[in-house]
Amino acid sequence: MEEQVTRKMTDELPALIKSQAKACDELRPAVGETVAALDFGKLRISVIGLSDSATLLGEEFIDHALADPVSFANLFSMIVPLVNNELRLLAHLLEQIDLPDEILASSVFNMLGDLDTEQIARALNALAVRLNEIHRGSMILGRDEPRLRKVLTEFGESLMNKFDHEQLAAASLALAEDLEVALKVSNALLASDPKLLQISGNAALAFGSATLSGMAGMLRAIEGMPEDELTSFLAGIGNEQQVESMAEALNAALALVNRFAALNKDDNVTAGLVERIDRQQLELAACNLTQNQALQNALNPEQVGKWLNARLTSFNSRAKQGDDRPPGYFRQVFDQLDSQQLEQALNKVLRGATDALLSSPKRAAALIRPLLAAGWRIVTMPLRRLVRRVWR
């Protein structure tokens, strides 16, 4: 039975294809006359009518098919097997293409070579012309600004007005949480293969650059929100999970910057980031943070003291090894300081710090000894210079 079916298909399929080609050849001469005589107005009405009727038929089918949960479950359950079979067929096709490298490459190259580049170029050129015409038409219609801005604005407003904002916000949050899980799984898999991690990292940075650019524009828009709306926005992002995610991203970025700096003393990436930081915004952020009561509560004195101890130990360790900065680095820094402002700042800081330090004799001695040494050096420096001159 199978042999008969196979033989019949083998004999009839080429003939069927040939007959279809012959029918197309026979219809081709009449196409011009048909198009010339065709009433496209009636054609438009007929096609729209057919589309409307087909849509109504589809809606009717969906209404009846989904009215019964069992029918819905059966229909819905068909999707996965169909997709699986398509994937199976695609996988089988790719697996069966078992050819020597040069033959496979040659086949692909021949296919590309056989493409009609003239027609591709014509299509791209025509598309470019149409896009330019649309752009110019947008400028003509809009006069002072592109008409496209108004069209997109009206379209976006109309779309946003029809959204269920609560459901959309909930769906966005759910999608973000699921995406976080997927990314963590992907990162864990990538971490097991350093070579693949490097390739994926480069690709992620390329896409991330565009994403960060868009995020920067969004953050600037958020920064320009009215105060009441910005307050509401701040309350919305204040949940513990989001704060933890932001802190995790910041910690990871700082760790990566430190690795870059450790690997390369001439780290142009970090230097470029520092050069492009808005100093005014950074200064304002520092002032706001120092006045933030919640931040002061988070940075309790014990933690700050431990942090300072670690930094002092690290600084002294590097000092013993020799500072690799240019000799005039600190002098150039201090040359730029406003002496009057520095004096006022030190007076304000030292009032409270001095009382705290002098409350402990041990800490007081630790502060006074280097200050006395520095004072003695300042006093004796002119005498040493005078002696050197005399002995010359």
C-alpha cells in the first residue's frame, strides 16, 4: 500500500506542479487586460466585505469554541504539539545538513551569489526614497515641527487612554521579576564557560549601551516630573526588593570598575566615566545625602568607624610601598582649593571631631602626635633652607 501511494505521489506531484505553472503561463497574457478593465473601487469593497465576513465567522467560531472550557482546553493544547513538531522538523533539517564545511559554505555562498542584487538594491533604494519623502512630507505638513511627532503623540495618548493601567503596571512588574529569574539562570550558565561569557558580555555591553542611553533619557524625564508626581514615583520604587536590586547592580558595577583598575593602571574606561560625571549634580547629591536622616541612620557610627579603620589601614599600607602618583599631584590639588572655604569647613568639622577625639586620651595622642610633627616641620623648614644656603 505504501509503495503504491509513494509511486502515485512521485508520478503525480511533478505533473501537478507543472500544470500549475502552465496555468500561470496561460493566465499571464490576460492579466494586463483584466487589470485595465477591473473596477478597483468594486474590488476594494469586495475585499473589505470578504475580510469583514471572515472576521465575523472567526469571532463566531471563537465564541462557540471557547464557551466550553473543555473545547478551549483542547484547542489551546494543540498549540504546543504543533510548535514542538515544527521545532522537531527544523532540528531534523539542520541535523541532516551534514556536509563538509567547504561544500556547506559553498552552497550558502552560491545561494547568496544567485540572489538578484539589482532587484534588492532597487527595493532598498525605493524604500529609502519613500522614507525620505515621508520625512519631507512630515516637515511640510507640520511646518514648525515634524507632523510625525503630533501623529505619534495622538496615537500614544489614544493608546494609553485605553490601557488598564493597574493591570499593565502589575504585568510589567511580573515580567520584570520573571526576567530577573531568567537572567540569573542565564548568568549562572554563562559563568561556567568563560569564553562564552566574554562573547556574551561584549554583546550585552553593545545592547546595554543603547539601553543605558534610553534609560538616561527616561531618568531625565522622571527628574523633570512635578514634585507631587515625583514623590508618588519615589514611594512606588521604595520596596525592599527593588532597592536590593539597585544596590546589587551598583555593587557589581563598582566591583567591575575595581577589577578594570587593578588589571590596567591606565584605565581609560574608568577615567572616561569620571571625566563625564556632572560635577554640579555630584556635589548636590553629596549635600543632599549628608542631610538625609534615613542615610544617617543607615550609616551608624560603629559602621563608619570600622570603615574608616579599614581605609586608614589600606592607605598606610600603600604609603609604605611608595605612592606611585606624580610628586606634584597633591600640591596641584591643594593649589585649586579655596583657602577661606577650606578654613570654614575645617572649623565646622573639627569642632565636633575635636571634642570626640579628646574624650579619649589614646585617640587624642594619635591626633596630636602627627599634628605636632607637622607643626615642627613647618617651623623648622625655613631654618633648614637657611642652613643649606649658608653651607653652599
